[in-house]
Amino acid sequence: MVNYDELQVDNNHTTDGVNVGEFLEGLEGKRRANLGLVPTDDAGVKAMLRHIGEPVTRFGESAGDRRTRLLGLIAERNIEVSALADNDVEMDGGEEADGDDVPDEEFYTPASEELVEARRFIARDALGRSQIRLDALRLQGEVPFEEVLLGRRSQNELCKRYGLVGSQLISTRPVSMVAISPLDSDRVLTGSWGGDVKLLNGELDVLKTFDTTASLGKVGGLAWSPVDESIFACTGANVQLWNAESTEAPLMELTNHTNRVVRCQFHPSGRFIASASFDMTWRLWDINTQQELLLQEGHSKEVYTVRFHPDGSLLASAGLDGVSLVWDLRLGQMIMPLKGHIKPIYGLDWSANGVNVATSSADGSIKVWDLRMQRELETIAAHSKVVSDVKFHKNQLISSSYDNTLKIFSCDNWLPLTTLEGHSEKVMSFDVCDDYILSTGWDRSAKKWVVDG
């Protein structure tokens, strides 16, 4: 590649009638002219960003960062800054010019006041959670390496001793979803394609059945509130929130989706819930007001699942287009596409470290992504058929599959530790807590796995 800064050019040399020296001097002159015309004051930089249809500011962005971003956009798009200065943007003082020639056209859809307030809340809430997470990681980093290694080896050995200790026929149709309460591991929800939602205890005894058959159809998603052990959400034709103490009617229904709702998850604060739908959108809802705050497009096919970052500041969505997208809820922008699967993505989870994302696909693989390096970290040839779900737990990665098995992998080297065999047909979902793993499937059963001894 030619370095034009070091190239000595004969001004008399021409190529196809073009004087190379004059051409390069013209490019350099244009670059310097653009630098001179770009405002140095922050108000002027914001005005120019607004004019070219870019966000005026980004979360955590300083005035210097903002001007650098503007310069990069100008160079990338070959924008004539002088034309902007003559027509639309006042360079001196950085304010838009007075007069009727200022365009009224907006280059974005303004957020509602409720969404703006929600973003502020999420930003403040995430700061506290991220500090706790980082402090925990810092403490882990102070533990001697030999002690960490021995602990992880011990955990991995325990995983190899998982055994099937219980099985219960739950429904007359495939059991599509299971969720263990994060506040009480003795409370378990199951949902089936028959439309029923049931509350079980840790011994797989059915305690209650919620009458969702007529309103939901196939139950796709179940999620417990992280702050209230009685509240849960389920999805099918719409999103419903229930009190586990009452089976009569839902607390609320969120009905704006125009097609089947597949998965849902509560924000770590418990104030919001996100839902993924076959209408090719995911949506963010305020539980207190029962209001839809955000309708987010971006996928080219049906959106199958959504998961919040442990801090609550980010959300990852994935779907039948085989792509996962990471969204910054504070900015309202997609900040990173995760592309690599060749078939639909059905499972998605964040690691507790807040850095890694795992996606599972119909191509039989699990991909682990590193957000710091913004790239794929590992591809695991996990199963011979569809990988229906995936979850991080401690230092393990667990998956379920249509090959009738569950598998556990070590997060140190992504090698398999054990395979759990017991389902006679497809494993559609599972959940895990410190005490056990619970899986459900096409064979209409729920099965419980614990470590022997």
C-alpha cells in the first residue's frame, strides 16, 4: 500500500491526463479545509451531528469524543462541510441559522417522556449493579490461582455425578417451558403446548394449574419476577402477568404484539419486562403502568428470545434469522450484531461476568461471544440436532437438545463434562439452580437431575 505522506511526487508527472501532485495536494487541502470548518465548540458539533442525522450525544461521550466522531463521519461519507456551513448550520457559535431555510425535518423518532425516564432509571440502576458485579470479580481475582483451579476441578467432577432422580408426566401436550423461581427453588413453573401453566414444588408435585388455555394457546415463555416470589409472566398469544397465589385471572395482559409471543424476561429491577415475538419485534413494557415503552425492530425474521444483561443496561435478542443483536437500553441503539450461526437461534444467555454471551442454534452448535473483543470466542459442536436452550451456571455451560439429551460444558475450555440422558423425545427447555436441574420435553414430562451424594 502506498504511503502518500512519504511519497515524493513530481508535480509534472501525469497519469491519464491527471497531474498526480495537484490531485494529492487537492485531497490534503480538502482535508484541512474540513478540519477548519468543523466547529470546536460543543454546541456547534451537536448541531452538525443533528443535521447529518446522527445521535447528538451518546452515553458517556465527552465533548472531545463527540467532535472526533463527527470528523470520522465526515471523512467516511465524504461530506462537504463548506456546503453545510453555507446552507444550514452556523459555524460561529454552533447554533442553527435563523430564518425560514432551517429544515423542520427530524431524522429520528423522538422518544416518549416515559421511555426517556425509563432509560434514566435503567442507567442509574445499572451503575449500582455493575459496581457490585465488578467488586465480586475483583475479589475473585485476588484468590490464589491454585485455589481457583482446585475449586473448578472439584465443581467439574461434581457435574459428572448428575443423575436422574425424578420424572413426572405434566401435560397431555409437549411441555415447552420450565422456570425455577430465583427467590425460592421449591417453586417451579411449567408451560405446555396445551396452553396450561402449572406450579410445581421441587419434588415435581403439581400444586396449582392456571387457567390460561383459552387466552394464550401454546405457552412459549415463562419468567419469574426477580423481586417478588409470587409474580410471574407467561407468553403465548400475548403476555400475561399472574400472581402465583391466585389461579382465577391474570393481573394484567399486554396485548400489542401482532403475532405469537415466544419468550419473555423481567429486567433485573423487576420494573420492566421484555418480550420476543413472531411479529419480528421485541418490546419493552413498564409493569407499573402496563404501558409499552419500546417497539424494537431490527431482525429480518421472527424474534425468538430476549435476555437482559446482568446489570440491566443491555439486552440481547435472537431469532429465526440466525442473528443475535445486542442493544444498549440507555441509548436505544443496537451496538453489536453477533453473526455466525447458519440456522435459527433458539437459546440465549449472559454469563454472570457480564462479558460473555452464549447462543444456541438449530445448526447443532453453541457459540460463545466476547463483548470486549467484539468477536466470537468459541464454537462448540454441542449436539447432533437442534440446541433448544442454553444457560450459564457458575463455571459451567448447560444445553438441551432435540437429540433427547442435556449436556454440561466447562467454561474454562468449553469441553464437555457430562451428558444427561433420560428423555425419550426432544428436550425443549430446562432451568437450573444450585440444587438441581429441571428439564421438560416433547415426551410431556418434567425430569429432575441432582448430583449424587
